[in-house]
Amino acid sequence: MRKVLLMCLLVLSCVLCGCGTQKSQDPKLTSYETYYHAVEENVKFNETSAHFHYSTEMTVLPDGTYRYYIVIDEPQHAMYQFTALAVENDSVFSAESRMMPSLGIFDDPVTMIPNQVNTEKRFVKGIVLSGESKEPSVTIRLLAEWKDKTGKKAAREFLSFVISKEEKPAEQTEPAEGEAGA
């Protein structure tokens, strides 16, 4: 009887103290989720940036899916610890099983300074974010964040734009001399 009572107290203390294993989430995943929610909760997006240039491209892959590229370069001022996240088609974090293209969240952030490149110090000319889509057109909501030289003042910019695979028009043939066009 004593052993049973002792065992019951032991089990009860384990339940009350939570002696089960506690999940510790990776800080990088937490950071990713925080950036993702910032994009979801933001209400104002710009189409162009006053801080850098960006361009896009969409290509068709052999399996019929699409790969898009977002090139960010030509910074207008020094941008230290540059971080970016591109969210496709207003995807909701809780419903999305894929990782969205990012820089500086799971890897080290980079620095972009006009007319300066030093790869050893991670000063880059520009960056490329890349993702895949089953659709020939995606709407991107981009969060770009950077800090000043001291690392104390942070700035963010939210952009929204569409990347689509422009179909190449069929080549038009000119009628031969003397032939009338239809």
C-alpha cells in the first residue's frame, strides 16, 4: 500500500511539475515566423522602392512549373544587416507548408553599400531571392529590413508586385514582295 501511494505521489508530482520534455523552438524559425506575420499584418505596400532597385524574372522549368527571381541591387545608401522575405500570393503562415524565399533569416544578413563590394565582409552588389510556383504569375509581398552603420536604427520597407511569365508572341512573317497582305 505504501508503494502504491508513493508511486501515485510521484506520478502526480511529474504531472504538476511538467516533467515531460519541453519543445524548444529554433530561434531562426521564430524569426522567420515573426517576419512572415509582419508581412501578413501590414496594410500598406509600395510598388517601387526609394532605397534600392529591384527587377524580376520568371522562367519555365522542364516539369512545367515556374521559377521566379527577385534581384535587389543598386542601394541608394548604406544598408547594413539587410534581411528580406518574399511571401507569395497572400499565403497565410498557418496554412503554408513551404518556406518562402528569404535572406538573412536562416543565413547571415548581408550589407549593401553603393559602389562597394567586399565579399569577405559580406558587402554585396545585390541579392537574388528565388522561389517556385505552379502558376505562371505570382503576387509577391516583400519585406526588406536593414540597419544603419551603428546597428541601432532599423528601417523596413514593404513592397508588392506581380511576377509573370510573359508569353513570347508568335513571330509574325512579312508578306513576300508583290503579295498582298490578308
